[in-house]
Amino acid sequence: MADRRLRVFYTVARLLSFTRAAEALHMTQPAVTFQVRQLENYFDTRLFDRTHHRVVLTDPGRKVYEYAKRIIELYADMENALKELNRNVSGALTLGASSMVAEHLLPAVLRDFKRSHPEINLRLKVASVDELVSMIPKGKIDVGVVEEPMMDKNLLIDICQVDQMVVITPPGHPLVDRERVSAHALARYPFICREAGSRIRETLMNYLAGGGVYLDELNLALELSSVESIKGAVEAGMGIAVVSRFAVVSELEQGLLACIELDPPLQRSFYFVRQFHASRAVEELLDFVRGYCR
């Protein structure tokens, strides 16, 4: 393992905050400060300027940061290379996902992964995208599965799966005979959607606006807070809705709902979010999910 002082310094330099570094490292702030001072004493130079409530790297600090980054990456490469020599993958793996992903995409995937890797203990945490992203640097989850693209230079983000959004109706609805429906066709019927502030609602409204249909033109029958409640309302004949195809596989098989594709299509992607140096168990899971989705 790389020198602890160097790892602490690297985390402070990356976050430019002693407080945030302490949280990420699960240390107290005085302990973080002590480790940095130890390194400064070793090199006999100041690595940070702490003025006006800001933390800024000095010129020597920037040089140490460059080397620290390379050293830590080399240690991680060495650890991964040694782990590769052992084919047995074990340990605990914690995933984080939104409620929709956790309820509809992951159950079958995790079931089959567990069958092929019984020695890995799986845990799943359900949270919002913002919460999941904040959990990763703190080590609360190993990998997050999110439903929208994002930019974070400190995290590795990989595309996972394309999710097709479809119109769902009760069986026998006038739209059932169509292969595809446009945004204007949706405006002719009572419409059920997620509550204001939901990301999927924002995605849908942007899609409809691109087709020339705006919120005040919809015959908005209900605003509900979950996909499950939306499916129940559509089954009850209270309106139509747009949801992920993954969310209605069971209902389509049982004949409880019908689905029609949108014209033009509306698609979303899922993304894996993780730290740059993941464990072998994480890599095994990601490879498995990619193959499963294909």
C-alpha cells in the first residue's frame, strides 16, 4: 500500500479541502492535517497555502501531486495485477441504483451474477443520482448505476444499456392497433406522468416539446410519484403513460398492459459510475452486466 501520508496529501490536493478529504478518508480533520504536516516536514517545504479560507497547492505541492498521482496509480496497477493471478473472486460488493433501476433492471441481472459468483456477497442501496455520486468517493458503494450522463473528472463513467421508453395503455385502447405514436397523438388522451421535479418527467417533457407538444396542451389526468403507481393507474383505465420498457415486461407478458413505440423513438442510457481503481469483483460484475445487456 502506498505511503499513508502520500495518500492523505493526494486526497487533500485532489479535493482542495481538508474537511472533504477527512470525510472521504474516514478520518478526523486533525489527523489529516497531521499527516500533511508530516509530509511537509519530510520534504522541508510547504505543500499548501491556507489563506482566505481557501486551500491552494504551492509550486512544490503541485510537483508532489503529479508524482503522488503516478505512484498511487502504479500501486493500484500492481495490486490488480497480483489479484489477477488468483482466479477466485471473493468479497463484498455494494451497488447503488435509483428505484427504477433497482426494481426493474437489476433483479434478474444480480440473480444470474450471484449464481455464477456465489462467493461474492452483494448488497444494493437505493438512492437518488446525486446521493449515489456522493457515496462513491466515501466508499459507501462500489459502483452506482444511474440513468443520465454526467461529468465528474474524479469518477469513471461507462455506458451500460440503452433503455427504450414506450407508451403504455390498457388492452383495447384505441392506440393499441398502431405500431408507433407521435407526441401529438399522446395529447388526445388522458395522460399520466411522474410528479414535477422528477428527472424522467423532465426528459419526457423535453421530448414532447421537441415534437411541438407542451405541458399545457396535455390532458393531464394524474401526476404520480412512482412507476408502479403509474402502471396501476393505466391498468385501471385512468389514462396512458410513457415508461421504460424494462418496467412493464411482466405486465406485457400477462396481458395487463399494451405498449406502443414512440415516433421518433425516445431512448435513455444507463451508466456505471465508479472510482478509477475498482476491485476485481467490480470488474467482474461490470463485464457480466455488459454481456447480459448485449
